[in-house]
Amino acid sequence: MNVELKILAWSVVLGLVQILLSAHSASWQVGYRYTAIAREARPPLTGVAGRLERALRNFLETFPLFAAAVLLVQVTGRHGSLSEIGAEMYLAARIIYVPLYAAAVPLIRSMVWNVATIGIVLILLALV
């Protein structure tokens, strides 16, 4: 398995970790009774729980693009140093993004998000 596919697998692990962090922080805030019912009936999450939920939503918006880009370079045989660097940038930035978002760090968080996005772009550039 090459670097990009390993990073794709680790990104899935990161997604699972974010799901667990978000779910448990929501449960701690509103109680397990509310996390077992429809989200419309649950009070809105605030603080760290709300930020972890939004960070997860953000991950779920970018991950399909990342996964598609990695799979495209695999299928076309265009993987190489550019796609490896892009995949590494994506995963590293997404890992750093979670605690920054949870801690409500404004500007640096946005810069880290941009690094992850540039990582996806680098993978796509490997296709050209």
C-alpha cells in the first residue's frame, strides 16, 4: 500500500475519532437521553461540544474530496511525490485543526484549514 492510501486509511481513523469526540461531548453536555433522540429535539450544543460538532461537519465536507482525489491518483497511476506531500499536508492539518477548533483559536485555525485544502489541490495537480 502506498503513502496516499495509508494516509487515506488514517484519515478514516481521524473521522471516527472526531465522531466519538463529538458524540460524547454532546452527551456530556445535554445528557445521553437527548443524544438518543432526533437531533431536532436536542437543545443546541454550545461551547466545546458545539465546536467539536462543527469541526466534525467540516471534516465530513472535505473528506470526500480528499478521498476522491487520492483514489483518482491511484486509479490513473499518477501518484508520486506531489500527491504524497498533498496527502500528508491534508492529514496533518486535519489533525491539528480539531484541537484548534475545540479551543476556539480563530486565525490560526483558518490557516490550518487552508493547508488541508492546499493538500487536496496538490493531489489534484498530480493528475495533470
